[in-house]
Amino acid sequence: MSALRLTPYHEIHRAHGGRLVPFAGWEMPVQFPGGIIHEHLRVRSAAGLFDVSHMGRFFFRGPEAIAAANQLITNDLTKLSDRQLLYSALCNPAGGILDDVTVYHLGDEVLLVANAANAERVWNWIQGHHPAGVRIEDATERLAQVALQGPRAEEALFAPFREAVADVGYYCHTRVSWRGETVLLSRNGYTGEDGFEIYVPRPLAVPFWEELMASGRAVGLEPIGLGARDSLRMEVNYALYGNELSLETTPLEAGLRWVVKFKKPDFIGKSALVAQRDAGVPRTLAGFEVLGKRLARHGYPIRAAGREIGFVTSGGFCPSLEKGMGMGYVPPEFADPGRTLEIDARGALLEARVVERPFYRGGSVRKN
Amino acid sequence: MQVPDDLRYTKDHEWVRREGDEFVAGITDYAQQQLSDIVYVELPAPGTPLTSGEPFGSVEAVKAVADLFAPLSGKVTAVNDALTGDPAAVNRAPYAEGWMIRGRAGDWTELDRLLTPEKYRALLAEVGGGAH
């Protein structure tokens, strides 16, 4: 048995009754005893704390750090101030998605956060593509990472963090000195709710979690597993690598055109994406509601007009809507809201209807 | 992890109880825990023939879908219609309100070949389910 990597919070998860499962080489909690629906609704109504320390955290340093990172991503880091971060795709020369990432403009350095499943690939890609003058660091072990999400996330924070984030806008960050170390917080997330991604130096990782759980108790803060993380993001139609995103899909197909900045002089994958923009995409993501009680699942074929036209990328039960929903790739002519599709659920055909995205619009996420 | 002593079990984590000429079946505590939040149970109509080891329905949970396999051959005589409005009963009480089908067995000797509670506990220990 190959050893699974453990985050600094592994023992805490176990003590909370977390069901620990292998995930991208790490042992992570998929849920706690309350269950996925409970956790999902807790994040929508109050606040939840996610251990996302399994994600890859990579720094670029030196005068050319911004330019070096910018060459790798489709979005444009040069448009940011040193208080901001962005979401982006990271493409290969063919425009295929190597990963989707958040990238922090930290002034003299850049932090790029990659999905756990792609962390090794992204690190190799960075090592192969950074100019000689840029120093890079894999800080995955040096820093823990947690996501605090929910309408009461800010209230859950304790001093000095709560005060420090008061003026921090959406997709902005701040650095806070705590017990002699620097903690980085940004207002963003993966749930459709207000909240923060927080990076804590490893020696303080556990004390930070414990203080936060204690201060958040008053607003109902609970630890949340990866199961609810997935249902929360699906309900607001955020893409998941391995589902909506892969080497075989481009950001234009995946509904991520907004993170492709064609005005940038150059970035890896630009020429392929320009060509696809001009020619038109062969397929696009559609969101659908399943009529009836059965659920669509990742990988099920999508049919229309008597033939297979695509496949489900994510599907399941949306606890806030109490409905079965899903997303999948279909030719653009089948992606209009109101269009009827069939989902092949292992031989049983489920009727589905294309709907507007996002599915869930009641979230507390800030737009400024 | 509950494994009641008065039931028989399948390796697919279903339970069966003989009640006179009929049997009642559902999924085990281990199965409901693995599936977690159950949101829909698809069951056959009364009268549907059953073949042991063959699928007769499915369980939709938030994270996954699982087939239900007939523990015995025979015929469905009734299904638990209450699960339509309250599928979470399977999570709460898999051996009671969470029952799934009632059936008439074609061959009761099949029951003797199902796992005893001791053997089922041993199976759970093997898959790591006994530790919780």
C-alpha cells in the first residue's frame, strides 16, 4: 500500500468522526457524521470550515515573477494590484486545460494554487517554464490551507483576522501577522457563498483551526468534507478538474472564456485558443435539470434527436434546490435553456431540460 | 455498525428476514453508511419476478448510485412506498422503517446459503467496516 499524504488536520478530522478516504494521493475527509446534505446546508445558512491543504501551493519570486506566472495562465496578472488575486486556466500549447488555478499578486512574489490531483503536473510545468531569474518554491508542505465559507464566515473569524478582512473585497487578499508568523487571507471560494481562503504556516496550522472553530461556534461553524464541497460547487456551476475540465477540453468550451485574455501579448495556448475562438467551439457546457427522481452522474451519455450527443460531466442531487441537476458537454445547438435532453442512466433514459446557470442564485458571495 | 442476529446477509450488503411464507429485505447499516444521504430508492412493482444476485432496483445517494441485488429468487409481493416521500428512512433505520421489498421465495434453501451474522461481520471486518 502506498502511503497517503496527510494534512496537518488529519488527527482533528479523525477526532471529529470524519470519514477519511483517499483523494488525489491524500487521505481526506469526505464527510463528517452529520452527512453531506447537513454540511451543504450549514455552509449555505451559516459557515463551514474546509481543509484544503491537499492543494498545491507554488511561489514565484524575483523581479520577473509576475511575467513568468503570467506566461503560463490565460488570465492577465498584470491587470491586478498587489492586493488582488484571480482565477485562471493553465493551458498546454493545444489549448487543453492542464489545471484551473487561483493566482495571487503579492507584489514581489506570486502564489499559484493548483488542484491536488494536478499539483505534481503543475509543479513540473512550472519547473520547465520559468526563466532563470525567477526563483520558485513548492510551499505545499510549508503552508496549510483552509477555506472558511458561508454567509457568516466573516463573523466566525477572530481577532486580529476579523478586523483585517473588513475592507478586503471579493478576489482581494490581505496578510496578517499572528503569533510571529504571516497568515494570508483572500475573499473568494468555491461554494457561491462569501468567505475566505486562508494560508497558515504549518507550525500554526492546528492552533489556527482550533481558535477558528472556537470563535465560530457562536455562528454555527462546522467542519465540512469534500462531499459537500463538491455539491456546493456544482449547485453554483463552478467547474471541477476531472469533470468539466481536462486536457481534452479548452477554457472556451468549458464556459471559461472570461478568464482567457486574448489581448495579452502571449501566453501558452494562445494561438490554439484564438483559432478555436475564430472557428467556433464544437461543444459547450450545458446545465440541466433532471425530471423525475433518478439522478444523472459523471460519465453518463447525453442523448437528443435519437443519438448520443455528449456526456455528463457532473451530476447529482442539489440539496439547496432539492432537485437532481447536472452539467455536460453538448454541441452548442443543444445548449439553449428549455431544450430537452435524455440522460442514459445505465440503460434507463432520464428526461432532462437545459436550464440557466448558475442553478443556485441565493448565495452570499460578494460581487465587489 | 449494527448487524442484527436474526437476519441473513448478502455479500452485496443486503439483509433478509423470513416472515412466515414471505421475506423482507433491505440494505444493511454498513451499506447505508457507505452511501450516506439517500435521496431516492427505485423499487420494482409488486409482481415483479426476482432472481437471486440480479438487480431489482437502485438507491440514489448524494454521492453515488448503487444497484440493489435480489437476495433470493421469487416474486415481489409489496414494496415500501413510504420511502418515496422519506428515502432518508433507510439511513435512519435500515432494518426497520427503511425496509425495501417484501417477497415470496421460490426456493427457501437459498436463504440457508446467505451469510450468517457472524460471516457478515467477518466480511465487514475485511472491508474495514467493522472498525467504526
